[in-house]
Amino acid sequence: MTFARVALLAAALVAAATVSSVSSTGSGKVALSVAIDGAIGPASTRQLEEALATAAERNAEVLILQLDTPGGLVTSMREMIADILASPMPVIGYVAPAGGHAASAGTYILYATHVAAMAPGTNLGAATPVELGGLPSLPGGEKEKDDKGTGPPAADPMMTKVTNDAVALIRSLAEMRGRNGDWGEKAVREAASLSANAALQEHVIDFVARDTTELLQLADGRTVDVAGAKKVLATKGLPVETLEPGWFIRLLSVITDPNTAVILVLVGVYGLVFELTSPGAVAPGVIGTICLVLGLYALNLLPINYTGLALILLGIAFLIIEAFNPTVVLGLGGIAAFLLGSAMLLRVEGPGFAMSWAVIGPAAVLTLGLALLTGTYVWAARRNPPRVGGEAMRGLPVEIVDWQGGEGHVLALGERWRARADEPVAPGDSVEVTDVSDLVLTVRRRDASNNGVK
């Protein structure tokens, strides 16, 4: 009887544990959300990678990729597309909030997602590739004419290749996700844009949703292709957890701005220069090293032209030499190299990733100003008499303590020194140092008239 009761109790415990496990498993499903707000760059790539890894670890049902971006770097965009296509779980692209947009690179990323949606009051498109990096054009400059000197600008063969490559990419994504490839090509070639409702009518997106709750309700029951396998979404009523970017991603978003990276390199180089010229200051060396490492790390993540970087560093080197050996040629050459290098730094530019004359100009002027200021101090130091060693004692007035023959002792700088003279002197005479040799001072009278008998 006792054994039967124990067996029944054990069976009840096992059944309760099983029900609890099933219940917790069912309630553990969640939809994770990550927001890309701003230009697409290395920080955005890292943010999406971490979000996908977190979603995989937690076995999330879907990952909502909320987009509000003007575009960005092609390299970062392609990395994000590759991550989405290789994702083991569905990614829902959602252009939000109202007033947001998915322009340029954002349009390609939205095409790559398994489910595409937009909030009312948003838009997408304008996916024409921007110009390759190079010398920034000055405001008001005229565009090149065709060979006859009239009509629209002649087509650039390189830009034609880039445009055709972009068209092929967006068409392949449209075919993979069953979206409108013709409009995608129009967005690339003609920079076309669509509102949320127009995008729905053109079969560019799957639906329009006011918020994430409606988004998950409309996505429920849809069949998507995830890494080559069909999956039916069960998203209705799922709780949504937002993944906030960590400190490292926030740091990346700041330092990967090419203007910020150049300023960090400048601060780093000058910090090290000040540390080397004033050993023991410590702070300039520490701050300079950190800034230089951060700047070079940021430039390594960007599609930079190493010729431009070399010109920037060469210009800084010329200006440093100019500070210690003032010449006009090195100063002007350093400024020219710095400006040309900054203008040529990026191989490919994108929204939010372009060198600005408003940063390049003041940085060049500040660098030149620091070089001239340093040169002024160096020149003044050269003109002043030395203040250390034997040279600093030449012309120093001293007091004779005792004297016999041509030798004796004098008091100089509060210390007793051996001294000698090539002319007769005596205690009480006004003498000065003319030379120092083996800790023996050579002195002479400063004013013989003061020693005469009145």
C-alpha cells in the first residue's frame, strides 16, 4: 500500500514536470528587435551580427530589423545582406517609425529580408550608387559636358559598371524573395522612391503595419525560405524584446566617421610628438597613443585609399619638421599633402561617410597653427643664451672669496668654485666668468674703473 502511494506520487511529480517544461518551452518563444538608426556602416554590420547571434542562442522565432537610414557604405551593406541570407531564422525588415525611410543601402537590405514591411508615413528607394571617392567637388562647379561640349554629362564607364552591378544585386534579391525586380532596377537607375502604400501596390513589400504588434499579427502564418528550408511563421501575440546596442557598437558608430577618424589620428600624432619633446609629461603620450590606435582601427574598418592615408601622414610629418626647422617649403608642402590626402582618403563614399571640407579645412589650419606656434618657441629658444652647463655660466658675475697669485676661490650661484685669472685680481674686485674647464672657472675684471683708488 505504501509502495503504491509512493509510485503514484512519483508519477504525479513527473507529469507536473513535463507539463511545466512544455508550458515554459511554449512561453519561451520571443521576437527580438534591433533598430538600425542612421547611416549603414561598420557599426551597423556589427550590430546586426550580434543581434543574429543572440537570436540564435535564445532560439527566437523571428528577428525584427527596424530600419531608418539614409543609406551608407556598399561594403557594410553587402555584409549585412550576406548575414541575412545566411541567417538560420527569419528576419523581418520593418521601415519605421513614421517619418523614417530606407533609402539607398536600406532599400537593398529591405529586399534581402524574409518579410518586408513599412509603417505608414515612411518611404524607400533612391538606391542609385553614389560617386567613387576622390577629390570633393567645389560648390558651384559645372558638370562635365559630353564630347561635343553640349548636352548632359558624358557617362562614366566606372559608374556604369557600379550601377549595373547594383541592378544585378537588387534583381537577384527580388527573385529570391518574390518581389518587384523591375521597380528595384528603376530605384537604382532612376533613383525612384515609393511611399508605404505605393510600395505595397508595387509588390515591393508584403504589408503595411502601424506597430510591431500588428507587424507580428500580419506576418503570422506566412511561409518563408530560411537558409534553403521552408518555415511557417508563428508570430501572432509573441512578446517583443528590443536589443540595445552595446558600448562597443556605440563607440564604433562615432569613430568610424572618416572625419572623426582623421581628427583622432591628428590628436594621436601630436600627442606623441609633445610627449617625445617633453619627456615625463605622460598625459599627452597616453592620450595620443589611445587616439592614434582608435583612429587607425577606424580607418582599417573603412574602405580607404591608402595613398590618401600616406599623404595625410606625410603632410603631418612635414609640418612637424617645419616646427623644429622652420622653412616655408616644408610648411606649404605639408598643408598641400594633408589636404590632398584627406580629399582622397575614402575609396567609396556614401551617405554619412564622406570627408567634409568643413572638417578638413579647420584641421589643416589648426595643424599649421600648431606647427608655427611650436616653431616660434623653437626659434626663440635658439636665440636665447643656453641656461645649463658651462655655457650658461659665461658672463656670470661672481664674488672673489680668496685669491693668491693667479688662482683662488670665488662664489658663483651660491657655490664655492676654484678660479684662475690671466690678469691681476683681488678680493673685492668685480669679476665675471669667461670660461669653465675641469670645474675651474676662468674669470676677468668686469669694469677696471671700479677698482681704482679714489
